[in-house]
Amino acid sequence: MPATGWGQVQGRHQTYKYYNQVGENIVSTTVDSRPVSITGWVVETGAVDLQSRCDFLNGFISPVEDYELEYKDRKIQFRPDCSIAYGRPYLQNNNKVRRFLIQATCPYPLFTGLHDTAAPFDSTGKLFRFPTNFGQLAPLVFATMEKTYSVEINNSGGFAAGMTAIFQFSGEVVNPRIKNLTTGKLIGVKRTFQRDERFEISTTPGRKHMTLWTRDGGRENLIKYRDVRTSWIQLEPGRNLLALDCDDLEQRDSMAVTVYFTRLYLEVE
């Protein structure tokens, strides 16, 4: 089983101070990349000789490729700093076993969840019951769908996280948008959408986009239609209340929206 050293993430503060001031004021803080080291053993099993296993590992790990490392229920991406190093003492390098070391850098130092969390604006609930005599003591539930126009998202991670919102339209909707009622910010576009169109907004740093998939399968970049009031909404740690909005509130029934996000963590131990 390989062992991983997660390193430490360095924060860098930008500061200023006035004449005769005691101490400093912090203006902003940036977080550096994360160094990681992975150690493990290549073992001779008889089915495949030791050198063949090492050759595979040498060819698999490259300083020009990116890799994803999973640990517990989280993951992080890294890029090797150099080729694999093998132990020199005989106990670490012989005809039965070889100890290896991979040193790497995680340019984005935060861990993410293995899977995105989905938060649909549609909710389910027991709305309609019909009494029966089919041997049931309780009434039979016939319908459970309930339309809602807001959703509460709990970001239990340690950092603000970007999100991806997917709109599926079943009728005409003019100028749809999402408001974060917790922060007062919104994101949306100035455009009319039609039935069977699909629209995706991503506010994740490095992957921000506004993309439309038309009824005939075409794809269009809608960034030029961005609402001038738009802010690339981030889900702050803790409670975030999001609401659907558009020019004609009756048209909210014509869009099904689901928000996806992944929580961010500084450490895993």
C-alpha cells in the first residue's frame, strides 16, 4: 500500500501599514501549490518479473502528464516533478522488491469530493393520496412531485466553491437567472429560450462558461448574452439559499434546474 505525504500549503499575505502603526493590515491572501510525495513498493510475484513491473511504472509516470490521486472520499490532481526514484540500500532495492518515490506538485492545493453533489430545484413530497381496499392499512400515494423555485445548499467544505447549473426548458423562458439570496448576487443571461433547449452555466474557477445546446443538437457560447449584473456566484461555506428568477415569473414552470457542486477541503487527515 503506497504511503503519501501531503505536504503543507503555504498562505501568503499581502499587507500594508501606516506611519507609526503597530503591526500590519492584511489586504489579501493567496494560497500556494501543494507538494506531495508518494512512496510504495514494487514486488516480485512470479507471474510478472520485477523489472517488467518497474518498466511499466517508469513509463506510466511522466512529468508532462497530470494525474488524479484518490484518498478516502476525496481526490486531488498532481503533476510529477521528476521521474521515479528508487531506493538505494539493498533492503529497498533487490531482486524481490524495490521501493519507489514519486515527488509531485498539486497546482490546485485543495481536495475535492469524489463526486459532485446535486441540488435540484424540484422536490418530492406526498401530495395526493387515494383510499383503497387493496389490503393496505394506509392510503396509496399517487403523486409526489412538487415544483419549487428555491433550494438551500449546505457547503460543508472549508472554502467557497463554484457551481454548475443545468437548465432544461419545456417552454419559452425570457432572461432566466439564479439569485443567491444569502449574498444578494445573481447570474443570468439576456436571451429567450425555447422548448427542448438546454443551457449550462459554470462558475468554477478555470472552467467558467455559458453554453447552449439547441433542439437540433447545435452548441453555442452565450457569454456575450451575459446579464451585466452577473457575478460568478460561489457557494460560500455554510448555508446558501438559491432562487430561480426570470422576467415573467409564470415561466419558471417551464424550466427544470439542477445545481451541481463539489466541496473543497484543505486537508484530509
